[in-house]
Amino acid sequence: MSTAPVIVAQDAPPDGVWRRALRHKGFVVGAIVLLVFIVLGFGAPWLAPHDPYAQSLMRRLRPPAWAPNGSWTYPLGTDSFGRDYLSRLMHGARLALIVAFSAALLAGAIGTILGVVAGYMRGRVDRAISLLISTRLALPSLLVALAVLQVAGSGILVVVLVLGLTLWDRFAVVLRTAVLQIGRLDYVLAARASGASHARIMARELAPNILGHFLVVFSYEAGQAVLAATALSFLGLGIQPPEPTWGLMMAEGRNWLMVNPWLIAIAGFALMLLVLAMNLVGDALRDVLTPGERL
Amino acid sequence: MIGLVGRKLAEAALVALIVSVATFLLTTWTGDLAISIGGLGASREELDRLRVTHGLDRPLLVQYLDWAGRALTGDLGRSFFSQEDVAPLILSRLPVTATLAVCSIAVGVALAFPLGIAAALRQGSWVDTLAQSIAALSQAMPSFWSGLLLILLFGVTLQALPISGADDWSSFVMPSLALGWFVFPILLRLLRAGMVETLGADYIRTARAKGLSRRRIVLRHALRNAVLPVVSLAAVQFGQLLGGSVVVESVFALPGIGQLAWHAIQRADYPVVQAIVLFVALIFVAMNLVADLINGALDPRIRRP
């Protein structure tokens, strides 16, 4: 019996990736902020100080605790219906995260399939898919999303579908390039020679090697999805009141800009922090997983 | 070069064709046009009559060819509501949105150039970190939020600028700042990366060895090459801003294309929505073509097939 395999396992690459990621300042900061949002958002039903829907005319438009006349009962104040702003912000974080991750996953599935097929098959297939990507880039996604949402109605599922169907281009572009670079390497040719089908090669040989690229684009696109979803709900489409989406909260805060500017400032600040965290994680993953490449 | 122009033109024409089909299907599939003209209360006979008068009873392909054929001659249809021709309607709103897009890119460029050049010259220094941090921050701020913060500062607190409408140049200051602030990080990153690359190139070392001044090297040799991709990106950004300024136009009540589209969407005025989506998409295709040709004209390596 030998103990050699244990020593070999210590130098396996995933370990190195983790260690490099944890030494990357941007990754640590971004990941911690993201984690805080996840805990506060998904823990909102237990952690939020108040019911996010409970209205009261007695306590409308209270300022946050640090401002004059603020109180720690409502740490971030109340909105024009007297609802606790912090509780709404936390519940809104959950909605933002769900929309962001589901939309980015859907977009990732569409974009990855198109990109991998185009990069691997090359030739006519590649030209056809590239045309599809150009078409998608040419269509103004925000206008299209607004037009579809106006007709397709409201609800979180519709928003995720619309965003997923409009945000896939970057996945397709990046993964196509990545597969173009590795699609003719020896191990792929060897798999082909040993009788593996194209589908099997794409799923078994290529997919694991472009996981890094996928994760990088995923973190950026999750941020884009949050921004797009907030813009849509700011305009009043998508998830409807009284749900506490950040976009709706900002739209409502806009009406009280003169009376209580904190409403706009705080929701926007939360949005900025979340997107910033996602972009930071994306930048860090790019440094760690795909060094030397411009994504 | 002629080969490249031909290839790119054919590609653009093909994309334009697919875009027109997609735009047509988008509005046909997402709702019953007869209902949006007649209203939800319309009777069955009334709806049938509307379908015949608007040609909605014909096969889809015939409808598309009719629509696309008219679009080629500049006839983009009529608004369901005001009965106005859509093409002149779009053209009357275009100056506002085009001004906004140009000013926004100017703001983005004005921010990106000094910061990008400084960051590239002192890679890894505090200037570089600062520039990249500002870029990261602005990339995470949606333009409608920065717009509202600007309103809070200049419109409400200082009362220095108008917060809505498009009466004179001062109405464009805040919207352009808000959009330019969002455009700037992409320009900065591209410019910085290009400068870092060209500053490391052999011909820069040669120029340095010849004893040229640092200022001359940076401005005449490095910047000139790094600026190409930025110019073509700016062209593409212009195309994107035409369709992407909806939210900012809504925040500042600017009567541009975005506002026209948004109002049309809210009233299910399909001919207008369709025409704007097509118009914006075609401009994007054209700007992309321009960008490709600029790159091809300036960089001989791209010309090879």
C-alpha cells in the first residue's frame, strides 16, 4: 500500500484557484458584500424589523435614524405609506437576487449553447450564429423588453424570461471565442479520433474547460440583470406594487424627492453596492480564472 | 479594402434584414393588433372589420413584405392614435435624442481620456487605482439614479438647472452628465488597455531611444494608436444610446425618441413601437458598419479575409 496519491492531490488546481481567489482583495470584498446581501435578503422574513407591507398614516415619510427627527425604531425611516424602509429594502434584496441569478442563468444557458456550438462547429454554423448575435446586439434590448412586458403582463417569471432572452449576447461572444481557441487542441482531436460524438465532445471535453469564462461573464451579467430589472420596475413594468422591488421603491421615492430625498438615495445606494459587488467578483474571477485574456 | 467594404456591407444588409423580420414578429406575436386599435370593449364584428381595413387578415408573409416594402420607401406607417405618419414623428424627435447621445459621449470621453492616459502612464500607482475605482463605481450606478441625484443637487438644492423639458442647452446638462457617467467606464477601460499595450510596443522604445520627449511619445505615438478602438466603440455607443436613453428621457421629461417609444408602448401604439425599434436597430447596424470600416481603413491587418 502506498500513500502517494494523497501528496498528488495536494497540488490539484482547484485548490490553487481558491487560494488565489482568497488572496485577491477585490474578490474578498465583493464576495463579503454579496454574502451580506444574500443573508439579509433571504433571511428577511426573520431578520427584518417590521412587516414590509404594514402601512400606517401616522408614521409616513420618517427620515432615517441618523437624520434629525429620526428614530432607531425605523432605522432607515419610512416611505409615503408609512412602511418600514429597511424591511422593504431587505425583502427587495431577495427579489433582486432571485431575478439577477435566474435571468443570468437563463441567459447563460442560451448564450453558452450558441457560443459553444458556433466556436466548435465553425464554418456555416458559426456564420449563422454570428448573424444571430449581431441581430440581438442591434435590437434595442430595453425597448424590446418594455414592449414585451407591457403585453406579457407582470410577475417575476415574466421579468426573468424577458431579461434572460435579452442578456445572452455576451455569453455567446465570449464562449465562442474561448471555444475557437481550444476547439482544435490535441485532447479534443483525440476524443474525436476515439469515436466521441460532437455533442459528447462539447459537453464533456469543452464545457469543463470554459467554466472559468462562464463564471466571469455570469458575475457581470448578474449585475447587468439587476440594473435592467430595476430600470424596468422603475418605469412601472414587471413586478407590481405592493411588492418591495428597489425599482418601485425608487419610482415612489422620486415623487417625494423634495420631502424625503433619503428614499431615492438609500435604495439607489443598495443597488449600487450590489452591482459593484457582482462586478468586483467578476473582475477577480477574470484575474484568477482567465489570466491574460481580455473579456 | 474594397473586399472588406463589400463583405461588411453584405453582412450589414443581412443583419438589417433579420432585424426587420424580428421587429415585425415581435409586435405581431405579442398582441392582437385589432384589439389594441378597437379597445377591449370592441365587438367581434367590429374587430373583424378592423382586421380587414388594416390588412391584418392577410397571411403574415404578405403583411411583412408590405410593411418592409413601405419601410424601404421611408413610409413607416401611421400611429393608431394620432393618425400621424410615424417617419416624420420620429425625425421630429431625433434631434433631442441625438443631441443627448452626442453630449453624453462627449462627457464620457472628457472623463475617460485624462483618467485613462494617467492610469496607463502610471500603471499600478494610486492614480491607476483611483481611475479604476471611479470607473467601477460609475459602472454600478444606473443612469436614472445618477440623474435623480443630479436633480437633487442642481435642481432642488442649488436650483441652478431646469429639471425637465428641452427648452434650451441647459436642459441637456444633467441628462448628458447622467448618461455620460454611465458610458465613461467602458471607454476608460478600453483606452487604458490600449495605452498599456502600445506603450510596451517596440516602436515606442525606438522613439524613446531616439530621444523624443515623453509628451511627444505619449500624444503622437501611443495615444494615436490606442484611440482607434475607442473611436469605433464611441460610434457603437452612439447607436446604443439612441435606444437606451428611454429611462433618462423619462426622468428628465425630455421629448426624444425614448419618450416617444415609451408613450407608444404604454398605449399599445404598435406602428410607432415597431418603427422606432426598426429605426434604432438600423442606426446601430450602420454605426457598427462605420466602426468596422474605420478600423479597416486604419489597420491593414483587418483587411485580410
